[in-house]
Amino acid sequence: MRDQEKTIGSFDIGIVGGGMVGAVLALLLEKVLPAFHIAIIDAESLEPKSLAPSLPSFDARSTALSPSSVRVIQQLGLWSQLLDYATPIESIHVSDRGRLGMATFDRDDNSGEPLGFVVENLGFGNVLLEALARAKRVTCFSKSTVESLAFSSRTAQFCLDNARRVDARLAVIADGAHSRLRNQLGISCARHDYQQHAVVANIFSEKAHGGRAYERFTQDGPLALLPLGRNANSHQSTIVWTFPTEQLEQVKLWQEQEFLHKLQQCFGFRLGRFTRVTARHFYPLERIVAREQVRSRMVLMGNAAHFLHPVAGQGFNLALRDALRLVESLREANDAQQDPGLLPVLQRYIDAQLPDQHVTMALSQAFIQFFRRIDRPSVLLRTLGFIGLETNSLAREQFIRQLSGRGQPEARIL
Ligand SMILES: Cc1cc2nc3c(=O)[nH]c(=O)nc-3n(C[C@H](O)[C@H](O)[C@H](O)COP(=O)(O)OP(=O)(O)OC[C@H]3O[C@@H](n4cnc5c(N)ncnc54)[C@H](O)[C@@H]3O)c2cc1C
């Protein structure tokens, strides 16, 4: 602890980072552990309506929520507010550019329900921050940077800027993919630079999207196109289009018409002509996986624990399942009158959740590597894979189970 540091609060759980993951975790803890007091600390503003597209989590992107994630948001009582920013995915079309293979999935593959929902991050952020502002046992420390963490046998101490300090029995570090605190604690990561960037933007097309999401694999990287505009009649979609990093400067220079033309070449004319594109945002793509996720009084969450390629739309969905599993372990510990920061409690969490993390990461990785290869055996295998997905009900069921977040037993806490 530094000289003259002023303690401004003691809590059961302190969360660094009020991005999508930290914010949802705080709300889950509030709901499931009624005796707990929770602090959430973010370097940016946590005031509802203060969000701008430049912020790390609640930016101009959209997120595909799996049906199991949607259920969690519903159980938190936030779905009716989120509906204003949500578009159902009625079907998914997966294809290989320039080749025959393709597979389609629709509601029939998911017991008549949508295959997921696309939510706009800015709207999602406002709904979450409004809920945090209403949460009586959550204290938000806005515009406060955690400069370092220190640990004693009983507490984690969060040293904030302006010589203030917050204490908690457990520190959750959810400060993003390039987590400064993870690095300060000497936790190393397995890293893979895909040598790719993603450009994210909203586009408008001649034809309505009909609620269909497209996942198209090309030699340069995958292109995902997700429906927006709240219903199937909308002509607005969001794209996540990946390309080699060496093309970044060139792609940034494309004017609107050139961008639309290149996108059209890559995607084809299933939605007619693309007519407009909004501001484009660029993201470097890496896989970063922490080699340690728990220690006594500390757990890593969200992008700080694992940052995945966005192609399979799994990063937030997996982090939400992690959060549910952590809350389940903390509730069990609380029922047994155990301290939530004890290593065995946190070890129980990670032991239970690692299988889900491993399967999800392996699938995301396989998706990317498999679809990048253009040698004849790989192309043939892919085409056979598509045929299998089109015609084999067991293969379809497994694929949808994993995509919809039902691949592993669910934590039962809500
Ligand atoms: C292009 C793209 C598309 C994606 N699409 C999908 C999708 O469709 N479906 C899906 O499931 N996932 C998707 N993801 C993944 C998803 O966006 C992430 O899982 C999610 O953003 C993780 O958020 P987070 O809260 O862990 O981290 P972040 O969003 O990075 O938030 C970290 C927070 O910590 C704060 N912070 C950082 N350091 C400090 C500090 N020292 N003190 C205080 N505060 C601090 C920051 O201000 C920030 O608010 C996508 C990702 C990308 C890049």
C-alpha cells in the first residue's frame, strides 16, 4: 500500500472493468448473492447514456448472442429493454467462397426458436449501465483507473488513481484483452497473432435480409454478415470482415463505393446490391489465452482470460457462461460459509468451466484454420463437411448445440 492512500470502501467482490463482461457479472452477483456488496471500477464513465462508439466494450459493434445468453439476459429482467436493440437470427447460411460447399440452418434446428439475436453494443451498454445504476448493492467507481492490485491473506486491495483504495475479499479482473493488471501480476499468456484485421461496419442492401446471418469463408479470411434493424424486413446488416494485416492501410483508404464494390465481390448478390456503408472500425485479431485464471483472491474474466477470433461469435457468449459458473461456485461457497476469495473455491470454478473453454476455443480455432486452406484434400473435406451438415441430423444438432451455448452442462443459478 502506498503512503497516505485513503480507503474508500470494503466489499465482498471488486470487479475491475465495467465492460460487457464485468457489468453482467456484477448484475448476476447482485441477483444470486443477496448478502454480497459489489464494487465495479472502470477507467471510463459508467454513467448510462454517456457511452460513445469509441469505448472499448460498448462501441459501434454488434454482438451475436446465443439462445443460452439470451435466456440469462431474460432472467436478469433486461430483455424487454434490450429488444429495442435486438434482431432475431431466423437462419444461418455458411458457405465457402468460390466453391460448392454450403449449409443452412433455421428455426427448425432450434426447436422453432430463433438461432440467436444480434444486439447493438451501444444499446446493450446503456441497458447494462442503467441496470447497474439501479442495483442497490453494486457501487460503481466511474472514471477510476486501478493502477495496481495488492493482496493480503484476507483481502485484495485495489489501488486507484488519486491515491484512493478499495478493498474486497475477491478481485475479479475483467480489464480487457491487453489487461495491464494481468501483466503486472506476472500471468503469462499463450498468444497467436492471426496477421489479420477485422473491419466492422453496418451496411444497407437492396433486398431485405430476412433475418438471415451469413458466414462466408474466403482465402483472405472469413466474412460474417449479421441481420440488424429489429426485424426480417430490414435492409440493414452488420459485417465483420477479416483480411490480412498487410492490406490494412489499403483497406482504410477505400472510399465508400470502392468498399461496397469489394464487399460485393466477396459476398455476391444474395442481398442484391449493397447501397451504403457506415463508418468503418478496425480491430487487430489475436488469440490471447491466460495461462493462469485463478489465484488466491483473484480471478480473470472475459477478454482478460481469453480473447478469441470473432468469426464464430463466441467470445462474449463463452465469457457469460464463465460468469454463470463462477457465480455458481461462489454461491456454493457462501452456502457453506466459505470465504469467496479462497483458492479451493476458485479452483472449483475453473475446474468445472475449463472443458467448455477448451471446446469453444478449439472450435473457433478449427473454423479459421480449416477454412483458410485451399489445397485439394482440404477443399474436398470441407465440401464433404458441408454435405454432412446439410444432410446429417446428428451433425446438425451437434453444430447447433455448440453454437447456441448448450454444448456443456449449464450452470443452474437463476
Ligand atoms: C470485431 C469483434 C466482434 C465480436 N463479435 C462477437 C459476437 O458476435 N459474439 C460474441 O459472443 N462475442 C463477440 N466478440 C467478443 C466480445 O466483444 C468480447 O467478448 C467482449 O467485448 C469482452 O468484453 P470484456 O468486458 O471482457 O472486455 P472489454 O470490452 O475490453 O472491457 C474492459 C473494460 O475494462 C476497463 N479497464 C481497463 N483497464 C482498466 C483499469 N486499469 N482500471 C479500470 N478499468 C479498466 C475498460 O475501460 C473497459 O471498460 C467480438 C469481438 C470483436 C473484436
